[in-house]
Amino acid sequence: MTTYWPSLIGGMLLGVSAVLLLVVNGRIAGISGIVGRLLGGQQVPANAAFVVGLLLGPLLHASLFSRLPAMTIAASWPAIVLAGLLVGIGTRMGSGCTSGHGILGLARFSPRSIAATASFLAAGILTATTMGFFR
Amino acid sequence: MSGQNLARLGVTLLAGALFGFGLSLSGMLDPARVIGFLDVASGQWDPSLMFVLGGAVMVAIPGVMLQRRMARPVLDEQFHLPQSTAIDRRLLTGSALFGVGWGVAGFCPGPAVAALSMGLVPVFVFVGAMVAGMLLHDGPIARLTSKGR
């Protein structure tokens, strides 16, 4: 259990961030939406401010714990490109990702977001598990 | 820029930093941990992602309850919330495509964008492809699919 404290506390911070944006600014912390709107030139200052904050996250981690967060990237180059394209197309078509649908949608008990979350979790588990047999 | 606009911008920056730090602390920046959760047959299943999502939703639920009792947000005239409730083919297909991409490399938009500041080349390649995918969708694909509806 103790291994999972950072994950639980990290997750709770995601919740605090989402609530802050919702209660104070009245907006949804959905990362694919924020990036998509930024690309479309909509509400540029606000969306850029969130992205800058996001980029500061790993650096804050480094300054507090004297090390950057761990990252092990096993996927091949073609797989990374394919994955990026699918994540880009899919999150725009499905109007959200793990943050907007996953965190806020579930917290708002939105049937639409619950359906989206079930869909991407099922597809993710199926894909990673199938690929696991070939690793 | 008015004082309220500036305050809102400051809150957005703070929320972004909290989100990025939370992701960093949670371990979810690491694609290996994400794949470790999604690959349920690896023999060394890693439940971390469940704790991350659980912790986030646990905190967000009372926040949403509070929001529903408010007439308007602290720093704006009205809430800007998604209005769509349709569970249609677009939602399910899009989410499934996203899920496949997520399962292939272990990256979703939040962690990938946050990790850009760590300067790793594969992260730049992933985000570049993701941005291309978003532009591809909002341009040609949206035009094609809206014709069909």
C-alpha cells in the first residue's frame, strides 16, 4: 500500500487543480481541450497560462526532490508517432481525455463522460494487453 | 487587462502548475507505469493509475458539489461547462481511438505536455504527432464527418 501514497497524493493534487479552476474560474481542466483551443487560437492567454503551469510541474518536482520524475519510454519511433496521431485525433473527436472525461466527467457523474472513460479505458487495456503478448 | 482578468490568469497558471506537479508526483509521467496498469496480463500489474484517478475524483466530487451550490464562479460571471450530453458514435469512436493510442505508447495529453519541460526527444515527437492529429481532426476530418451527419 505504502508504494501507492505518491500516486494517491499526486492524484488528489490533480483534483485540487481541477476544483480550483472550476470553482474560481468556472472552467473544466481538460488538457486535450486546452491544447486544442490553443491550437485553434481560442482564449490564447488562459490556455497558454495553463500549459506553462503544466510545464513547470516536473521542474517543481525536481527542485523539491532533487530529481526529475522517472520516465521509461519503451515504444519504438513509429509506435510513438502512430500513438500521437491516434491520441490527437481521438481526443478531439471524443471531446476529451483522461482529465476532462476521466477526472471531471466522473466527478460530475456525467453519463457522457462515463461512457467516454469506459471506452478509452477498454481500448487502452485491450491494446496494451495484446501488445504485451509480443513484448 | 482588468484586475479580474489578471487574477483569473494567475489562478489558471497555478492550476496548471498543481496539475503538472501532481502528475509528476503520481508517477503518471512515466509511460512504463501507465502501460503497467493497462497491460493486465503482464504478471506484474501496477495499480498506481487507479490510485491517481481515485484520488483525483475523490477530491473533485466535493468540489463539484460546492460548484453546484454557487450561482457563479468566484472570478467570472458564469460557469463555462460542457453542454453536450449525447452518447453518440463520435464520442465512443473518438474515445476508443484515443484509448488505442494511449495503450500503444503509454502517453495521454496531460503527462506528455507536462514532460516536454524534461527535454526528452521521444516526448517532443509524441506531442508533435498529437498536435498534428488534433489539427488533422479539426480540419479535414471534421469537415468530412460533419458532411455525413
